[in-house]
Amino acid sequence: MQKILFFSLGVLLFSCKKLSEHPQGSLTPENFYQTQSDAVAAVTAVYSTLTTDINNDFPVYGRNLNLIVDNTSDNQVYSPSNTNPDVRALGTATYVATNDRVHKIYAQLYWGINRANIAIDRIPAIPATQFVDPSHSAANLVREARFIRALLYFDLVRLFGPVPLVLHDQGTVANAGELVSRTSRDSVYQQIIVDLDSATALPAGYTGVNVGRATSGAAHALLAKVYVTRRDWSNAVTELKKVITAGTAGLSDATSGNYGYDLFVKFSDAFQPGTKNGKEHVFSAQFNGTAGGFTSTNTLSSFTWSNSAYTADIPADSSVVHLFDLTDQRRSATFYDSLFNQTTGKWVQWPFFNFLKFVDQSSGFVTALQGTQGANSKVNFPVIRYAEVLLLYAEALNELNGAPTADAYAAINIVRARAYNSYTANGGYTDHTYDLPAGLSASDFRDAVFTERRKEFIQESQRWFDLVRRTDLGPGQYYLQNVHSMVGNPKAAATLKDTLFPIPQTEIDLYGGRNPNFKQNPGWE
């Protein structure tokens, strides 16, 4: 049996401190899963795997996925202050199959999947008479678990390629001891689609303590992103039209979204506690800034400010910052180059930039950079923002039609209008100075979309995925072209094998060569 599957009920009941619902104590399968509260606790435990770690390490969406996806891209590198050899290896494309961060993300994703499997298997067996609160029906709780399972498998299959497709709690199935095979990408994606199709029946929204749970809009949006990744442009457009708010200005083709999604006028509002779960947030990993460690803290922020010369992770080089015009509000919301010196009472400007996007500024910018907020951040991690829905729509329309359509232009220009401070609401703006020029070829428009995605989603665990999924220059060539053109060529060691991560060596070693169906990814043998 594979190591990643040794998680069972004891792990499930680890307190998650999320969504104001908490798994209750340590119980056995025989006396748990009897009431609606047990079902809610089980699903809350599934959500918690996005924002906690069983060993109090960096959570998946609190920093670990960022280390894997951004440090291996052309956006981000470790700084001289970071002495962790596994993190440094990610930043130089010299990591190996024994890399601790690679093993950690693999184990974390399966940890969440196993919790989801437990909820999906167990909740339907709870008597229907126990479900007295209509806001948490058994069917919807299972759909929420399926949404999270789909999200985690989506991360897994993009990072590692074919992976074991495990759909039940391995502690309860008869064949749990059998050797696990790697399942084809197509089969994994098909299960992701099935799970997300189920989740599209979730409610359109929530109120009170339930805000932040997966919705039908989030399911349609994630499903669209899956289709874009699969280059299934027609289905992607169909799903995106269900998410994009009906009547959005500038779009000629009707969309039917009734979720109220829109862009914040102020870009930085997408990354602050006071505006979390707002109109731009389709689905976010929920952080509450619990004191006393990393348990529910977005640790992207606690490593972006410092009283020393260097922070843990930094922009790859000044060219990343200079992607942005000075008038682009995303620049000042994403980076900072000054720090308030508490001793002298003066601001100090550095000759380099640091990341600001996830710094918790609840008590103000100066206070945050002094350190009273950074180590206890309540900033949510936006897994899907409405800005991405619009950019995916622009991309899919361009690819589907072989050239950018009027609506493809409109969708990307809405995002650009917000960046340049002219956006009002519901797609509306009057200053068209920064619209893309008309008449772009499909290739030039594709470049524009990927450039806009890079600027919009820096530090949001998107860039490596974008680099490796683009194949119009040949498989892996867009990735190599970009990482090899970085200033100073820090990723000179990158090759085509780096478009997939290695299966952690600990997983390969479990079988001692006995399992011909569980082999290493090409180039990592």
C-alpha cells in the first residue's frame, strides 16, 4: 500500500479552525459519522487541508504550492537569506526526486484527497433524519468534498502527470493492500470533470459563517479552467459563460452568470482581510490568522517583510517589476521597496523589491511592514478570481476561433482597464487608452493574454502552470524559453524533464522495484 494513503480517521479529526466549524475530537469510524454535525465536521476537515498541515509545516495554499510553482518559474527566486537547500534547488532547477518540498506537496494533496474520500464515502450512510439544517444537506456536503477532491487532483495531475487515482478511504476497502498504479492523465481528468459536474449543483452563495464554502459558480469556473488546460476550448467557453455576470458591458455574446461576480475597482482589495470573500473571489483558501504558528496563517506574508536586508522569497529580478508600467496599480500592490525604520523614524528605500501582495495591512501599511501583522496574516489565498475567469474567456475565444473575437478583446480589456485605474463596475470603463490594439493575430493575442496573466497573478501559484501548459512553440518550449531568458540565467539547468515534477523517491522506494506500474517520470530515473 502506498505511503500517501496511510491517512485515516485520526488525521481526519485534526482540528481545522476554518469556516467557523470544527471537527470534534478523536473518535473511531464505528462511533463517528452519525449526525449532521459529524458530516459538517468531516467536510470542514477537507477544507482545512488547503490551509493547514498535519506537521504544522507550510500549508498547500499558505506557501508550499507557491514554493513549488513560483520558485521554479521566471517570476520568483529564493533570496540570499534562505538557507534551505531544497528551496534553493527549486530556484535553480537543480532539485531531485528526494527534494523535501516536492515530497511535501505530493503528500499534502493526497492527505486532502483522503479526507475528501472519507467524507464522500461516509456521509451518505448517515440517516436522512439527522439532517435537520437545510443549509448543510448531505448531498451538498458530499458535493463540497468532491469539489475539493477535484481541485487537489487538478494540482496533482498538472504537477506530476499520471498519478494514483484513489477514490475511497483506503482504510476501509477490501483491496487496500494492493500495489497502486499510476493512472493516465486522461482518466484523472475525467474524474476531476465528474466531480466538478456534481459540484455545479451546489448553492450559488452563502451567508454568515458559511461564506467561503465552495459554490456552483466556483465549480463552473474551476471546470472551465480544467477545460482550458485540456485545450477543450468549446467546453471552456460554455462553462465560462455560466460564470461571467449577465449583462457585462462590452460583451456582445450573452453570458448567464447570476453570481454577482465583478472586479474590485482597487486591485489590492483582492488581497486584504477586510474585503475577503468579496465580489471578485470565486473561491479562496480561507485563512483566519490564528495566533501560535502556521496552523491557519497565510505564510506567504510572514516571509515578505523583514527588518533585515533580505526576505525569504523575492522577485526573480528587476525585470519582473518592470513588466508593469508605473501607472499600473498592480505594480504598487504587488511589490514594495521601502521599509520604515522604527529606530530612526525614517523610511529606508532599498535597491531591490520585495513582495507586498499578501502582506496583511489590517493595521496599516507601516504597521504591517514593522512586523505586527506579517507573522499572523489573515489574508485569504484566491484560488480563482473573477479576473482569471475573464482572462480564460479571452484565451478560449481566441483559440476556439483561430483569432481574437470582439468579446475576447473585451474580456482582456476589462482586466486592463482595472489595472490602469479606469474601471467602474460590471465591465464598464470610459478610458480606452490601454485597450489592446485591434487586428492582433491569434499568436500575438495569445502572447498578450499570457503576459496579462503573468502580471495579474504574480505570487498566486499560476506561472509555472502557465509556462508548461502552453505548447504552441512545441511541448515545453515556452517554459524553457522563458526560464532560460531570466537575468543571470539562474535556471540554466532547466530541461524538458522539468515540465513535470519527479514522483517523490520515497513513493518509488516503497515498492522496492516490485511494482512495474509505478515508475518515475521520464528524465528523473
